[in-house]
Amino acid sequence: MVVKERRGRQRYVVFGVSPDLTKDILIKRFRSVSPENPPYVVQCVSGKAVIRCSPAGRDDVVRIMLLADPSSSSLVASGTIRAVRRKYPELKPAKK
């Protein structure tokens, strides 16, 4: 696989967050906490946020998330977004 050789493997970490937290607000908070390298927010809905990171950067993402939203907690980490969405059906995108 060429893509994984170039960018490396990714992990998807699911966090329980404040229910009123949106993706835009979370991105702004990440940029204020870590302006040089903010984590990538995949999705933030219904009190859960999915963050993409490298396997080595998982601890940093958890630390940054706790600074951005002190009430957050890490729920699960997975190598694929499909497994995350299978475990938490509310994260599945709406069908067209």
C-alpha cells in the first residue's frame, strides 16, 4: 500500500465530550492549545468526538483534548474509522 508507506498508519480515538461542543469550537480550542500542530478532528456529534492521530501521538492527543475540554474522556481507539462507527452507530454519516 503506497498511501500507508507515505503517511504512516493512523489511529482514530473516540472521546466523550460536552454535548454542546461542536466541531468548529473544538478546532478553535485545539488551535489555541496547540497552534503548531493541532490534532485533526474527524467528527464531533452527539457528545462524542473522533480525532485522527498517529499511533505514537495518541498520548499527546489525549493530553491536548483534556486541555481543550476538561470534561472529556477517552473511550476507545481503533485503527479504522469503520470499527469506530460500528461500535458507536450515532457516529455513522446520514444516508443520502
